[in-house]
Amino acid sequence: MYTVLVIDDSASMRRIIKDIINSIDEFEVICVATDAYDAREKIKEYEPDLVTIDINMPKMDGVTFLRNLMRLHPMPAVVISGEGVRGNDIFDDGAVGFIAKPENAQSLQSFQNRVKDTLLNLTFLLKRYTLKKPLALKKYFPQTIEYKVHPDEVIPSKPAILPGMKLIVIGSSTGGVESLLRVFRKLPNTLPPILIAQHIPYGFSNSFAHRLNDNSEVIVCEAKDDMLLEIGHAYLAPGNMHLTIEKVGNDYRTRLLDTKKVSQHKPSVDVLFRSANNNVGSAAMAIMMTGMGDDGTIAMKELHDNGAYTIAQNEESCVVFGMPKKAIQAGAVKVIVHLDEIADYMIRFSRGRRK
């Protein structure tokens, strides 16, 4: 059962959409919201698997809310609006579906069929979306605590004694989508291979890789298993797999792991960073960007202690100063920089400079 938040300022439309969705066996409307600010609080409280968004809303229009949602808390979103002229544009803003509202009672049946077809076609994506526990489970099992898996349970620590291939690894979470875009717009295609662990749901990682690719000279792709690491290329971890590195002969290749979440995430920054330390050690540059929590702190400290070049985004430019703060507090960071300076530091590193 997939839970849905319906956002619409019209009470009658909220009721119609709710009734249609609740008639689909695989879906349940867990709550409704009247505007973007109401929706923001209910997303935090109910953690729905899918949201429907109206474009013409008071206080904040649906397009702005959609963009903010994709930047701060990426999740499947379907736009249901009377403004069909925006039907194509909203996909660029991150929506996975668009449904035009009925113009009269005669078109209501067609609208109902469209809602059902759209949501059922999204079950493939939703199955791969990192589902959170619904509120009901939290009410019935308030004592349940999610066990936090240490990276040791997925990838052993075997720090490289000798430096390997020069490469750059990046970890990011909340706010990372837009922040990475700002960085990649400034990058040339001459950099060492770049590997990225961004906390993002499966189904969004591939489209985000395309966005990075379209906005950078670097060739960016969603990582697949056994890809050769090449200069001028970047590899984004899929939203449901850990991204690691393996040395094969004289080459370095990607390895995807479908195992437990580490530090409550898959992909995990800790897994990627530890893999980099195991394979290239001091030849790596590790960058910790905006994000909530502490994923990556353990392995970034290992990289730091092994002689790798470690930098963190500063508080001023972070959407959430969680992951960088934890890494700094752990003594895992050599340099703290503003978001707009990260690209320059990457370029300097590629040229052999570490200051």
C-alpha cells in the first residue's frame, strides 16, 4: 500500500481526488493539505510515498513548491492542475506525472481513469523508492528503533598503503541536488573521475544524472556495475545501490552493492568514501556537502588520516549543515569552503595543488 498526500486549495477537488485514489487498491490518501506550507508540515509528519500538487495555490504556487520539494526532499510528485499549458514544463521541475483537472462534470469519468492509470503506472517507480515507515507503524510501535548499520557490515576497512589513481568522491544529501548543479556548471572535462553518493530515491537518480550532464562539460551518468573510471567522467550512485570502486588489473571500475543501508542510507557516503580509501588512499579528494545526519563521517576520517585531501562545505552555503558539521567535529576535514569555491578546489586538486 502506497500512501499519498493530496495538496489542493479546493475542498471539493481534494475530496474528489481523495475518493478516486482511495478506490485504487494499491493506494491510500494518508492526509490532505490546503497549501504548500500546510503540505510541508504534513510531509514531515506523515512521510507519504507520493504527493499530488495543484499549481494554482495561495501563499506559494505549486511550481515553486515542486522545485523546493525536489531540492530539499526529493520524492515522487504528480501535478494535478487545471493549467495544462504547464504539462511539459513541470517534468523539468521534477514531477513524474501530470493530470489535467476536469473542466466539467462530463469529463469527470475521464479524469478518474487518468488518475488511476497514472498512479498504477508509477508503482514500478514506487517499489524502488526508499519507502519510509508510515505514521501508523510509528503509533503502534513507538518503541521500535531502526538499527544503524556500521560500514564494517558492508565493506571492510583496508586502507590503501600506496596511492592509487587520482579521483574525487562527493557525498551530499538534503540540498545536494541544486548544490551539485552549481558545482558541476563550473567544472571542465579534464578532471579525474568523480564519484557521487547523493541521497536520492531510485527513479530520480537517473534523471538527475542527465541534468548534471546537460549542465556541465563533465560527462555524467548514473553508475552501472563494472564501468571503467575515466578522466572527465562522473558517476552518480543509483538511488537504491551502494557505489564502490574496485581495481581490476591497471584499471579502476565501479562496483554496485545491493546490501543493507549504511548510516541509514543506500547509497551511503560512508560506503563510497571507504571504498575510495581502500583502493586509492591518499590519491583521493573527498568532498562533504550539504546534508542532514552524519553519513560519511566515519570513512571521511579514515581518508583524512590516510593522507587524502578532504574538504567540507561551510555552514553559510549549506541548506542543512549536518553532514559537513559532523565531519568537521570528527577532525576529518582539512579545508572548509563555500559552495561556490568547491569547483575551484577540485580544479586545483586535478593540477596537483592541495591548498
